[in-house]
Amino acid sequence: MANFDNPGLYYQDRFYANDGVPDEGQELVQEYKQLTTTLRKFIREFSTGGFGMIYREKLKNNYNLGNYSLEVNLAHLKLFNEDAELKLRKYPLRFVPALEEAAKTVADELTQPRPLGEEKVHDIQVLLNLDDYPASVRTVKSAQVSHVVKVSGIIVAASQVRAKATQVSLQCRTCRHTVNDMKLRPGLDGFQLPRVCGASQAGQLQRCPIDPYHIVPDKCICVDYQTLKLQENPEDVPHGEMPRHLQLYCDRYLVDNVAPGNRVTIVGVYSIKRLYNQKQKDKTLSGIRTPYLRVLSIHVETSGVGRSDAAQQLTPEMERAFKDIAKRPDAFELIAKSIAPSIYGSVDIKKSIACLLFGGARKRLPDGITRRGDINVLLLGDPGTAKSQLLKFVEQVSPIGVYTSGKGSSAAGLTASVIKDPQSKSFIMEGGAMVLADGGVDDRVAIHEAMEQQTISIAKAGITTTLNSRCSVLAAANSVYGRWDDSKGNDNLDFMPTILSRFDMIYIVKDTHDIKRDTTLARHVIEVHVAASNAAKTDANAEKEKDETAVFDDDGLLTLSFLKKFVSYARTHCAPRLTAEACEKLVNNYVRMRNPDGKEDAVANKGKNAKSSIPITIRQLEAVVRMSESLAKMELLPFAVERHVEEAIRLFKVSTLEAAATGNLSGIEGFTSAEDAESIQRIEKQLKKRFSVGTHVSESVVIQDFVSRQHYSEQLVRKVIANLIRRGDLQQRMQRRMLFRVR
């Protein structure tokens, strides 16, 4: 019986044992408790300079407002206790729960006594902040797994908000044995149900089978979670590489904080999860894990490209500076000069771009129809006239801007695409450039609905919805022939002619040869290069010492950051309307432009030449209204007056009207004169009379006949032939030399 005197103690770590602390050995338990005590002391006592317990006050205020979260800066924790900060940074999965437990304990002490019905203290979510410089998605490697990292990028997709269990209750199907409050780890890690029933099998008629447990939904505690897709910043992508992506996991107060298009800085725990493979045939994937980031805090950038909350960051001094600039009599001229000051000339184009940045006032009519307030501008012309540089500048200065270019843009890339979510197997939508630029500026598109109605309708894969694309479009295009050919008219353009009427202002930018102008331009370009090289040699710290709130730069123009804030402020705080006098002036000018010969001459000529050769429609009238409102918005005025209307009409005349009057836009919807339309009909009738169905005729003979004998324009004759070929009335045969009439 001696063996029974000291039997020893043998125990098994049962899965349902839960004493509230991680059971990983006595030392870890002791370390966890010590750190919790230190963190509790930090939240209670930390102060900056001995004035005010910042975290104590913040926690109390947040809790009383129903916001059960606390933002903690790790730099403050390092000042308080360097060892605790190091542990939290190196082992966040183990010690972030200790910080949340400490915050919950302090909140319990600070908020007592609590009102009736709220006696139970809520869990506190701690959001960690780092003062480190953010890394790129590309630079985070496997060495940082389970460490706290800080990365920056652009959110390109966001899933819907779902529920995830943090505590579950399990019940055996056979013996009804219940396991309560089983904690689950946060993140995207899977949860394995126990394979064997934990109850004693002695005395049972039927033994519990393998995998006996099921989850009792009513007794689970859940939190909201959302997955995001982070794409690295364009400036971090090496030349010729594809941008990389990282999945983000957000929960509780971090969900629904960002939208696709936001430029963000994320602090989180770099984690790994198992690859979800349905078939599991490939055994080589068993040890491979996919990285994701468990987010601890999100900061939306206000200075970069992305959704800007600049209006909320404004100080009273900044607002005073905005109002001082708006009161200046030369406010419009100053803003126009501050747009791309390194680009010489193009004064009217810069003024139009200023109108585009500020925009008109969006109107919702009583019957539910909305009229857009955003202004669209198109720059056409010769290469080397700084069109793309203007586009890049506008992307920088716009509160929200997306730049796309060339054949690399598809219709889905500009509007929206529907993709399948691999986890949920449901379809989710990824916004394109025009959706990401909602409320800002987009820089190339060929889509009609997005430009006029400012919506994008989607009917794909069971998703039928309408997305907003409330953005201005600044587009630039070269001629098909390289340089702009005046004799070709609309043949210079390779996109649908109907798109042109959606632009409020169209500029034909030509590279003319002029000795005086060329000398001035060459000197300006050389000065820009010399000044840039001299600036590079100066002390690099001089830029940092510059106050970010500076209004003027060295040349007396507005700084880029100030102009961006001014644009954002004006767009959010000002929505001007036309005065009665301005309306009258606008009506008179509209009628005069539609009937340039005047009422008396029109009656005398009995309508022969009464029509303007350039059709002015209601769409062009609305363009002038929007420009007038944007000019008033630059001066932060509630009403657009007559001088604003005069300047808007002048800008419209030097852009679209001048381009149309010179014949550069002939043949395009809304820009074909009545005489040309009549000539086209006459040529078509004569062509069909000239040769019957089933006959051949030489194309060069037809053109020569109409041009030399009947004195029609060669361009019009070729246009008629092209239209008939497109409609299928004619066919080109014998190496395109002969025309064959089909019908």
C-alpha cells in the first residue's frame, strides 16, 4: 500500500478548461499578469509634461459617449515603460488582449456607478498607433510574421460587414454535454471543433461518436468584421512590375471606416492563414500559408491622392486665409496662375482648369432629376504642348483624383467590375477609376452615362445597381496623324463623336511656329531646369522647415497644399446660384449666339442665313451656367453676378466656339453646320442617281467629278462615301479602288 501514500498529481489540459488567462506555463501567466498591471498603471497615470491624464480622460469620455474604444500611441508607452512597449510590439497576439483587459478594468473603475441596465462593463477595443515611417506592402516579409507592422497603400475593394464569433457554446449531439464560453482567436484563422466528447462515457448506453459537437448559435458572442484589399502605392511599384495586394482583417470599430479609393496607413499584426483549397489534392500546399494583416488602427491620408477629409482638418487661421484670398479683386487670376506655374502660357486653359477644380453647384430638382455641377474639359492637339503635365498637376491638386492613360484603360477599369470573392463565393464589386474618383477629378474616359448623368449602371452576375461617379473629367488626346491636320476635321479624332458634346470646354492646342513666342518659351523652359537643379543643391532640410500652412511660395503664387485645401473648402462650403441680372444677361447672350444675324436681319433674309453655322444647344448653355457658378465659388460668393457670366461666356467662346468656328470639329455631333448637312444630303442623292444597284465605278473618278465639276469639298465627298460603306449601301473592291453598289 506504500504506492498509495504519495500518488502525485496528474492532470490533462482539457479543451473546455478556461480560467481567464492563457495556460502556457506558470512563467507566461506571471508575465501576462505583470504586464496587465503595468498597462493599467499606464492608462491611469500617463501624462504629457505632468498636465492631464490623457488616456484616462480619453477613455472616460469615449465610454460615456458609447464609443468603447481607446487609441494608444506606442511612443507614449515607450516613454512610460520601454520593456512593456517592446513586448507589445514583438508579441502582439499574446499581449494586446492584456492591454484591452487593462483598459476594461480602468473603464470599470472610472465609470462607476453606472446607470440602471448598464451595470456590466463593455469590452474596450484598443487601437494602436506607431510613429514609424510606413513600409510598402512589397517590403513586408516572413520575418515580420506575428509582429506589429505599419504599411501604406490604397484600398481597392471592401467586402460587406459580417459577424464573427469570439465566444462559442458547444453541445454534444448525443449526450447533450455543453461546453460554455469557448474563446476563439481573432483574425481569419479557422476554428477546429473538438473531435471527441469531453463528458465521461461511463454508464452511457450509447457512446458519443467522433465529431459530436455542434455550435449553439443563441449562446455565441459575435463581433462585426470586414475584409479589405490593400494595393501598394503607385510610387512604390518598381518600373515594369505589377502592384501587389494584401488582405486586411478589420473588426468592431474599424469596420466601414474606409471606402475604395482611400489612401490609408495601416498599423496591424502581420499574420498568416491556411490556403483554402476545395479539392485538397495537391499535398505540396499543406505547409504553405497566405499572409494577411490583422488591423489594429487605420489612418486615412488627407495629403495624398485618395478620399480627403481636409475640410475637417482646417484651422480658423486657414479659413481666414481662404476668405482673404477670395476677397482679392484678382483672385481668379491668382488661382489660374498658380495652376502648373512651371508650364508657360496656356492662360485660358489654366483658367478653364481652375473652373473644373472648383466646379459648379449640383442641383436636385423637385421631380428627383439631378443636374451635374461638375465641369468636363477636353484638350486636343499637337504633341509636346504640356497636355499630360496639366493632367498630372490636376491629379495632385484635386482633393480626390485618379489618373489613367492610354490603351491601358478598359471600360471595366474605368467604371466597375464584378469579381468572385474566393472566401464567401459571392460576387463583389471593385470600383474603377470613375467610381474611385467619386467627388473628384478623373483624367480619361469614353463613357457617356458617367459624364452626363454621373452614374454607372451595373447589371452583371446577379448584381443590379447604380454607382455614383460624381467627378469632373479632364481629358487630353493627340491627333491620329500625330500633329493636328486642319484639313481633316473630325478625322483627327479616333473616338466616338457623341462623346464631344459631353465636354463643356474643348481646346485645340496647336504648336504654332513664331520666333518671338518660341524664344520666350525656350528661355522659360531653360529657367525652369536651372531653378530645379539649383533647388536640388540647396539644403534638403529647408523644405521641411517650411510651414505647411504657408499661403504663398517664393514667386508670390499659391502653394500646392494651400490650393488643394482651398479647392476642398470651396467645394464643401459654397454652392452659388445665378442672380436675376446674370440670368437675363445669360439668356440674351444665348439668343444672340443662336441667332447671330439679329432679329431684323433674320426676318429680312427670310430664314436663309438666320441659323448659326455653329449649333448652340441647351447643353452648351448649361456649361456656361456651371462655369459662372465656379467663378463665383472661387470668390466664396453666394451668387454669381454679371461679371462671372461675362468671363464664362468669354472662356466658352475661346474654347468650344473657336474650335468649332475654325472647322476643326466639323462632322461631330452638335458641330456640323446646316450648310454641310445639306451638302452631304445632296451628294448622297446624286451618288445614288449616278449609278444603279450592281454596278462598279472608280472611287477616284467619283471624287474628281464632285470636286472639280460641282465644286464640293473633297472632305465632304469622302465623308459621304465612308457613311454609305458603313451603312452597307456601298462596298470597296479591287484593292479599294472601285466602289460597288449593293442596294
